[in-house]
Amino acid sequence: MALGTGTAPYDLRFDAGRICLDLLATAHPLERLDALPPLCAWIAGSGLVPPGTPLTHAGPSWPLAFRELRGSVRQLVSGWLHGEARPTYDPALALAHVNSVARAAPPVPRAVRARDGALVRELDAEPECAALLAVVARDAVELLTDPVARAALRQCAGDNCPIVYVDMSRGRRRRWCSSEVCGNRERVARHRRRAALART
């Protein structure tokens, strides 16, 4: 099955601060990478490819490959955040998978002239799945090996929200993956609790 970079809305989010963390967000609150159209929308929206890059060569194995990398990155990030003494996964296997995927060469960019004469970025060739995965895996390696970035990792304080983000806020006081999503839910819940107390 082949398709382009359509703009169908898949409720994708790109607010975690790192591309590897944005990939983790594709599993919550439901699976978004279960087919090619949402995966291609995620690839385009994440900036893995320049705007307008056709992904007509994408194959049916791509979603599984991205989900597998997502699983390994999630295990490593969760291990860092929660300091799991006895993890329910094999951290060495997850690390080996991320490192293996990171070995592939990322897509090669080039500068070309647009119609108005300005230089724009495009890829030298159709981006292969392994090359795109390598970009995400390398981002995970950089994040997890950078003490400053790693120390800024936070999990959303929202009820049952597993979203992880890099807290770059002033004073490192960000609590929510999104003020409009989980932050708003918490404000509504707080209002309801106060209203219920006032009625008693």
C-alpha cells in the first residue's frame, strides 16, 4: 500500500520537546501508528522529512518498525524516570535495539532553489524506513546520554497520563504534557471538587 503525505487529522501531538518523545506520545490515549496514513502524517508533522516530501514508497512494514522502536525508547525513558530496580523488560535488549537502529545513515538533505529563488531543504532521495528510524533513535541516544536534557525529563502529572516531555519552562515548573489537555482537565476536576464541597 502506498500513499503520500496527506494531511488527515490523526490527533497527533508534537509538544514533548524531542522527536523521540513525540513518538512515545503516539500510543496515548490510543494507538495512532496502526496504519500507514497516520504514520506518514506523523513523519511529516514531526519534521523527519521536509514539508511536501512524498512518502508514496512507504510500505506495510513501516508502522511495526516505528512501534518497535517506540517500545524500546519507552522502556529506556521509563527506566530513567522511575529508576526501576527490577524492570519488567530487558533494559540491555532495549538499549541494543535503539543503538542498532541508530547505526543506519539518516536521510541526506540538500538545498534547492524554490520558485521564488529562496533556498529550501529537500531530501537527496526517497527516505527509507531505516533512515527515518535512525533519526529518532539518534535523538533518543542524544537525549539519554545528555545529563542536562535527561534531568529535564518529566512525566505528565495528569491522571493516568504517561506522556513524557522535556521541561524547558522557566524554573522547571511545568507539570502537564499540555496545559490545554491535562492541565485543563485538572482545572475542571478541581472546580468540581470545590463545587461539591460547597454544596455539602
